[in-house]
Amino acid sequence: MLHYKDAYIAGAWREIQPQGTLTIHDSFSEQPLAQVALAGQGEADAAVAAARAAFPAWSATPLAQRTAFLRRIAAELSAQADALAEAITREVGMPLKLARRIQVQAPIAAWSAYADIADGLAFESRVGHSIVSQEPVGVVACITPWNYPLHQITGKVAPALAAGCTVVLKPSELAPAAAYALARAIEAAGLPAGVFNLVPGQGAVVGEALVGHAGIDMVSFTGSTAAGRRVASLAGAGIKRVALELGGKSASVVLPDADLAQAMKHALSACFLNSGQTCTAITRVLVPRSREEECLALLKKGVAAFVMGDPCSGDTRLGPLVSADQRQRVQQYIDAAAAEGALRLTGGPGEAAVPAQGYFVAPTVLAKVQAQSRVAQEEVFGPVLSVIAYDDEDDAVRIANGTPYGLAAAVWSGDSARALAVARRLRAGQVDVNGAPFNPAAPFGGFGMSGIGRENGVFGLEEFLEPRAIQLPA
């Protein structure tokens, strides 16, 4: 069993004086995987002090040197890529063949991409008789979740460092491997002491200590909407800058002239990726009432491709959930949906070969779902797709926009102009048209209760910059 017992503070590993320990389990074998020492106020204070002390020199470091460090970190992470992919698979449950590409290779590439973006950004410009400079916001607390651990860490830490900020990272205690791999890569890359600090612990202890700390200038948080509300409240007391990437309840709007086979295939893949443990997961598919039965038949047939099993096996397409608690939570949503009148099209008892071990929930498609039901309004975070019938285009847009969230959406139509017109009506931070791929250079974030601010590309870098105007004599 692995033991994570140190924090990384001021360029050195420091044994935690634990407030407690947490044992995490292999998502498939259900056997103990690692023990995590949970830090407290003392480690949080020390990390903030180290970041505060390092900020003047790091913010004054020439941009070319800062971006060179990012590229070195990418190279050091690449040396750990295979082991890290397997570790994340064991923690989170994503099949290894996908974890290599999505959980590891993509975020490693993002470190170099942020270096390129920063190298090309105009950090200073003239507006009339003013010099406008882009200044680093200061010391940033980055608080990240367990579902895409390296990806979420990278989306905060890499642009913050490129901007000239110093960082204290509190990763999820449920998936620590990525954060420790990054700290080792940063140590090997020779980043100056205190520029990056790692403090593992619980959100209610270390997270709140950082968010409320007078030495923190900005909080960048990814997690649930409920936790985001708490973060915003605590940060607001100190008038701190806040970026929040929160929950979603994303809808795919399938118009009557769409290629139904492609639209249903996409809905299943976009819902079941990472066993539904994805904030942008398509969890509602909106279908024309006149074609509802066709769509249901296609979905039922398509679910058969999502073979469950050992996530390290090449045959597995749907891995387990992260924990027994998460499995129970998802099952409760399925039971509640049945109580509200939804019909379980797939995933019922005896319909799927659920492995005897592992935190599995069978790929579940719910038919006859009402738009205002719990399963259609709340984030499930499991492999559960709700099918909702609509009457006309206006009805579809109303249903799609009819949740408190606005993170992602999709539109399908045989008429690209019509699809784009509907996409423009959807209140979501990113909308895919006819299966268009994810664009890591485009802004990522949500409307409404899905959050504040944007990540990815130049937009993600600008989150960590403050514009300053210096007026010169005319």
C-alpha cells in the first residue's frame, strides 16, 4: 500500500503532522490502495508563507524563464506518464487505454501549450497616454477534484505559474497520485522554492484554511456547486478573486432532421465517459416526441458496447466508480427516478453483466423522464442518461436551459445553419454541434450555477492576471 505522508512546502518535502488519515481503495479490486495523511492549519499556513515569500522574485522572473520551467515540468511528467496513468486508473476507475490519453497525455501537453500561449501574450500595451500591463494576481490557492486529477491541476497551476503567480495546491485526497507526481516533476525541474506548494487534506480543513487565509489573493476551485458556494462565501469575506468551475446537467438537443444513429452514439459516449464522473457529461438527451421510440431503440442497442470489467483490460469500456459511497449515491438517484415514474430502459437487474468486484453501476438509460424530476435537474456523476421528449424546437430549448446549470450542451441537426442557430440559444459555456471535438484552446467554464470564470487557452491564463494602467503625461 502506498503512503502519502508529506507535504511539499518551500521546495522541500515536509512530514505532515496529521489531523487524521484516509485510506483510499482500488476502484476495481476494492482493496486498500493508499493511505493519505491529512494536513491541517499548520501546513496550510506554512505553504502560504512560502508562496508569499517567493512571489516578488517569481513575478519579476523574465517570462522566457518562467515558460522554460513549464516545459521542463512537462518533460519530467512525461517520464512518469505510464505509472501515473495506471495510478489514476486504479484511483478513479477510467479504463487505462483512455486514462493514458485523456488523464495523462493531454494535460502533459497542456503544460507546453500554456508556455506557448504565455510566450505569445502581450503583457504590456498602450492605450492612448496609458501603459496597460498585465500583472500576476498574487498567491493563488488551487483546489482540485478527483475525477480528472492531473487535468484539473494543470488547468490551474500551469497558467498561474506562467502568469507569474505562486501557488498552494490542495488536491482531492481521494486521488493523490497526480498531485504528488507533479510535485516530484517540479522538484526535478528546479522550480524556485516556494513557487509551488502542495498541501493534501480535506476541504473542510485545509481548503477552508486556504480560502480564508489573508495571504491568499485568489482562489481557483473545481468541484461541486454546493462546495463552490461555500468557497465563494468564504473568499468574499476577504474580497478575493475567485474562479469556480462547478457542476453541470448538460443536454444534447437532437433535432428531428438529425442523424439519429450518430446522435445517440454520441450521447452514450458523452454520458458514460469516465463512468459518468465528468462535469460536462451529457446526462440529458432531448429527442423529438415523434421519433422517441427510434431513439430509445438505438440507445438500448448501443449500450451493449459498454463492457464493464477490469479497467486495466483492453476490452473494458466502462470502469468502476471512484468509491463505494459514490456507487451508493448514483444508485439512489436511479431509485428516485423510478419512484418519479421514469422507466429503466437499460441497467436493470439481470440486464448487464456487472462484475462481482469493483464499484460498478451498470450503464443506465432512463426513458419517460420528466424535465423537472430530480434525475433531470441534479448532477448524478454516474453512468445515467435521461431521455426527455420534446414537442417542438422552442420546447427543446426551454428544457435544455431549464436547470440551474449551464456548463455544456450539444446540438444535432442535418442542417448546420439550424444547428448553429439552436446552439446560440443555449445558455451553456460550451456547445458542441454535430459531434465536434473538444477544443483545448477555447474557453472552458459555465453559466449560472456552473461557475465563474474560464479555463483553457489564453482565457485560462488571463484569469490569473490583473490589468494595471499607468498614465503618462500627455
